[in-house]
Amino acid sequence: MHAVISGAGISGLATATGLAGLGWQVTVIEAAPAPRRGGYMIDYFGPGWAAAERLGVMPALRRHGRIYTAARYVDLHGRTTGRLPLASLAHVTGGRYFSVLRPEIEEALRESLPPTVDVRYGRTVTAVQQPGAAGSPVGVTLDDGSTLTADLVVAADGLHSCVRRLVVGDEVDLLRPLGFQTAAFTCSHPELAARLGDEVLLTDVVGAQVGLFALDLGGREQRPEPDRGRVSVFVIRRGGSRLPDDPRSAVVDELARQGAWAAAVADRVPDAPYLDVVAQSIVPRWVHGRVLLAGDAAHAVSLLAGQGASLAIAGAVALVDRIAADEDLDAALAEHERTWRAVVEPVQASGRRAAGTFVPRHRRDLWLRRIVLRAARLPVVSRRLASGLTGAATTDRVLRRPRARRPASSRASDRRSAGRPRTSSRPGRCGRGRRRGAS
């Protein structure tokens, strides 16, 4: 069996590792000329933890992981307005929690790829041809004119998926913007990194937020040389679907208006920072013949909900488990969509609810958040906030390996030997594109 995966991000690499483990031939197509280095800090927890252990990548993720002690909020004058202890996050997740850069997750997944996986950088899918007959191979054409034949095509190429556009249609009908734009980059700033220490700094203003993370957490001698003195920056602001023509200027201007802490990195914004809309993928069907939408192409939850990277890895493992358990690939794909929708759609709903409060609209919203942060000094309140942030209830009910479905001939033989009618013996069954700059 041969799978062509569009996208060498988190979902695509995790799916490639899993399918190769089943003995599949796997080809990964990635539009970027090389692995991407930019990206934002991610809080890693949830169903992706057990999935990463299953794939064997958790040791590498732990090496990159960072444990921050608190999130400190500051106003325009640099005064501390609140502090959220982050030990509660580790408590409600049973210690299965750390922060890691998105490109570091991809690096860990690349390191675990079996040597049989063929990754082609600098290539894009330009056409997908599916014969009318069910179960027929899929033809894939690349931008260099070469063609591939696959038993399965996985569109894991992000929020602005190219393959989704080819198979389903324009993204305008498939994305739900949540009213924000976000930017991210890393920069060298040893003095700022030292001042940040092991705390996350978040600006506490109306209409936007900046987050600053020191990457050389734990002391300069304990981190790899590339991390030393470096800071990860994210910016989120209210805005529509139209991105600014000059991403760098837009990011610089936002940093400059967020107070002295944020302004300290305004002169270190790269020429092409990651910048995109905050949106969710709301796709009526993920399975189109032998083409499957996966990860953000199918069910982007947005940074407001969290768990996007965790769900991408967990979804890949769930897909591989389903394929391994079912001799009928088409039935496996349909069942995977049914079961995995039940996992991701509640997380999407939580992201939409968070959109109204994630960034304060008015000063009264700002003061309300400050009151909550003061109350977070109480352990019971802190744990309650942590439970809401992590969605801890999601973690225990996914990634249960499905039972292998027995061949129809075997089931029919059992029915005949039991001397019962066929109907009475049937077992019951329980119901990447628009971004500006590097990402």
C-alpha cells in the first residue's frame, strides 16, 4: 500500500511514521524548500501525550520541553497586574504538560521517521485524479510534472490546504475566522531572556496581547547553544480575514503600542514573520474517495482552544489504529472520521467560546480578568482555571485501540456453524497558503 501525504508538518509527519510502521510505502510532499524554523510556543498536553509515546517521540519532545513557573501579566507601564501559577497545569494533567516550540515538535517527528519514508521538499500537489470506481488508486500530479499513484492521499497541509482546495473547494466556505490575527517569531535578546527567567510574560492591555518566553530556560549551561539568549514572541490582535500588506510593519507597530516589555523586541522582528488569521476549519466531510483531510486541513481548533498539535498527533495515531484494525480501507476512513469528529468538535466549540474573552474588548473586561488573576492566588481557584485551560476531561477518552474487524467470510462461517439465521448473528456496532512570511 502506498500513501501520499501533502504536508510535512506535525500531522503529516506523525501520519507518515504511523503508516510506515504498518509496512506502507509513504511519500511526503512539502511546499517549503526545507524544514521551517519559525513558529510559536505551544503548551503540549492532552491526547497527544499518549500518542507521542506510542510513536516513540516523547523522549525527543521532553528534551525540547520547558516548564515555566508562572504567567505574569503587565500593563503598559510594566507594572505587574496579575500572576497565574503554572504548577496547577501540571497538577491537573498529572505532570503530562510542558511548553515547546512548534518547529521543535516537527524536528522530533522528523528524527523518528523510518528511513523508508520519502520526504520531498519544495514540491506541491497540483492535481488529484480519482477514477469513479470505489477503491481505485488515486493519481497525484506535482508541480514539477511528475506523477504518483497512491492507495491513500492524506491532506495534512494546514489551515490553507492546497489539496483540500483541489478536492473540496475554495477555503472561503470552509474556514471560520474567530476575529483575530496572530504573529510569531524568535529573536536573540540575552538581556531580555535573563529578565524573563522562568516566567512567561503577557501584556495586559485592551484589544491585543504579546507573549514573551525565554528559550534558555533552566540556565544557559543547560540549554543547547542555539537557544541561549533567545526569546520566543507571539502577538495576537483583533482583526479580520484580510492580512496587512506589510506584515513586518504591522507586527512592529503592535509591539510598540504594548508597552516597554513588548517594545524591547520591536527592532528584532524578522523581515518575514509568521502572520495569519486565527480561524477554524469547519469541513462537512473529511473523506472524499481515497482522499482524507487531516490535522488543521480538516479540523483546525485554533490557538484559542489549544491542543492543536496534541490533537494532530493523536489523530494520526487514531487513523493508523483504525486502518490496522479494518481490512476495508474505505470503511476504516469513514469510521475514523466519525469517531475523531466526536473528539475534536467539542474542542472547536471551546475555542469559539474563548474568542469572546481571550483578548479584552473593553477596560471592564481588563479589570474582570485582573480580579480573576488575583483570585488565582487561592489553590482551588488556580486549579479550576487550569482545568478550564487544559480541557483535562478530553485526555482520558481517546486513543483506545479499536478491535480488529474480522473478515466477512470468517463471520459468515461462524454464523453457519452456529445454525442461526444470518441476520440474528451480526454483531452490533456502536454508533499551509494564505500565511504571510515563514511559518
